[in-house]
Amino acid sequence: MRSVMSAKAWRYALIALVATFALAGLAACGTTAEEPAAPDEVSESVDEATGELVVYSSRNERFVDPLLEKFTADTGIEVSVLHAGDTVVNKLTEEASRPRADIVVANDIGMLEYLRLNDILAAPGALDGVDSIEERYRAVDDSWIALSARTRVFIYNKDLISEGEMPQTVWELTDPKWDGMFAITRGGNAGMIGHISALRNEWGDEQTTEWIEAVKENAGAITEGHGDIRRAVGAGEFAFGLVNNYYYHQQLREPEDNNVGVIYPDQGDGEMGAVVNAAGVGFVAGGPNPVSARIFLEWVLLPENQREFSFASLEVPVNPEIEAVEEARPISDYNVQAMPLSELGTVWEDTRTLIERAGLDMELR
């Protein structure tokens, strides 16, 4: 079936077409090796003429690839994507002097802000649609933009444990009575880094280190990712696990092993509230295709594509005008930990160091 392009998509395609004819005209006039075009002119001309975009992603490719395929169908811009998991930061840092990526897609705002603070992300300029995202969910210069939110929750197996028996706070995971009954991810997982950063903000480093050490010993399994946890809990291998809330929604949709519930922790009077993070996109400084990158950012800010970004993983859209999946709780419905998301980036590297010192392996061994 032929896809129908939006008015904005036709505008993007027209820009690329006009640029192609312009570049052809310049070639007909001739150029010499002694008079090369300025670097900025070369970058923009090649970008508009070739219609290419390079994306580095730490997000699950099942969620990213359909979005990028839709982008190509809507705009005609071909996308090359590197799925690098949590190593995206290392890859972008290594290439900082000669960037190869144009856009980074990340599961963690702390990661994106860390990249901005290290000049790996840059301001993209004025963007249509950016005002649909509240300022607290964007970088100060719009170099990154959050699109979908997730909350740290406990997913539990209803056949093994009742809601009333479940722990109600993350601190309770340190209690020896839960020894071997739950699963967590490795320390290098972006969601775990963001969560522990928020705990540092709430408790300080000493208590947070105590929590990591105790939880590491109590955990029945330390997994590569949260998908491993939700499947294990659904299958009854563990009573519960610490995950992002959309993994609960994913497990509900499984044809079997779907008798699971969810607890939003730390909701009592005086408690810190649930930890919220977000996924989003960033504009790489000095990337090879900056015009395509700006086109992508404006495209992904279209309401239909914000919804696509969020619903692919069953996360909650940051834009309040876009409805969430049916059983998801809007962020306004529960108490949220107070640490601003933008501050996650300032402590991101320190948190990684604290996790390692506390003995929670960054990678599975």
C-alpha cells in the first residue's frame, strides 16, 4: 500500500529535490581543486542532495527500526542506524573529533545531558513543534528532547505474591526476607544508572552505596536488561523485579505468562515518590548530515510520530496532548521523585563510578 505523505513531509522532500538540482547546476559550472567550497557549504550541500541520516541508538531496535522506516517513507531520506546499546556513549565520545552520527536515540535523559555537557550534542536551531514538549523535558538549548516517559516500578507475579505482600518502597529491597525473590539489571544499564542517580539525590552517597550493596546480595538474578526480568517474573522464576513501567505493559500483552501486577513505589506520606526518567533524541554536534538531522527532529515532533515513538515501547508520551496506552497511569496520578531530569547528566559519570565501587557489575560476566 502506498503511504500518504503529510504536508510537512512533502516540504522535506521538495527541499531535497531542489538541493539536488542546485548541486547539479554547480557541478555543470565546474570547480577546481584550488578553490574548494567552505566546509559548512560542503556539508549542507551534500546533506540536502544525498538525503542521508546516520542514527546511533541505545534503544531496543524493535522500537527504533519501524520509526526510522516511517521517516524514510515520509521524507525519502535514507537512514543508516547503529544499534549499540549502552555503548553508544563510548562510541560518540571516541568519535567526538570527527562525528559519524547525526542523531542519537537514547533511553535515558542522564545519558543525553551528559553528552550535551561534554559538547557531543549541540543546539539544532529553531525547531517547529518543539513547544509541544515542556521545557523541563528538553535541554536548555534543545540539543536533546524527551518524547516518552517511564517510571521505575515493581512488576510482580500474581500467582506467587499478592499486592499486599509486595514491598512498597525501593529501600525494602535491602530486607533479607526478599533474598533470592527478585531480579535487577546490571549496573551499567541506563535505567539503573538513572535510578541510582535519583537515589543519590534523595539519600546521599553513603546510604545509596548501602542500598546497592544490600540489593546486589539479595537479588536472585542480575540480568542484562529489563526484558529478561519481565519474562522471568511472568514465567514465575522470581516473585517480582525492578523495571521501567512499560515492561509491565509489555508482559500484559504476552499470550501467556501474563498474570502480572505492578507497584508504583514510595507513594506514602513523606516518601520520595517514584523515580521517573525519559527516552528521547539528541542532535549530534558536527554530524555529517545536519540538515537531515534537523528534518528528523521536526518530523519526530509531529504528533503522530511522538505517538509512534512512545507507543512502540508502551511508554507514556511526554506531550500531555497525546494519550497513553490504556492501562498506563499518567504521571500526574502518582507522586514523583523531585530530582529534575536535566540534573541526571551532571552526576551520570559519578554514579557509574559509585555503582562500580559498591560492587554491582556494570556488565554481565
